[in-house]
Amino acid sequence: MKKNGKLQGLLRTIGEYALSVGVFIALWWIYVAVKHVPAYILPSPPKVWSSLVKRNCIRTSLDDDL
């Protein structure tokens, strides 16, 4: 039973971190959109993501060279 409790604790911790990151990204995206912040000051999350993908910092499942 201890293993099951540890697994539940781990999953709960991972879920809390994932939720925190999701809320942070959502607030960032909303702030940039509402305040019309220029991209050179604070780019939106999709612009950051596309930049990371273009520079091959992040691989996606759409990469042909895998």
C-alpha cells in the first residue's frame, strides 16, 4: 500500500506543477493580448514556442528528420 500512496503523491505533485505552469502561461498570454505589449518587450507564448522550434531547441512530432 505504501507504493500506491507514493504514486498518488507523485501524481498529485506533477499535476500541481502542470496546473501552475498552465495558469502562468494563460495569464502571460492574456496580459500580452489585453495590454498590447510589443513583442520585443514581452513576446506571447506562441511566438516564444515557434522561435524555440525554429531554432531546433524543441523537437516536435512534426519533424521529418526523425
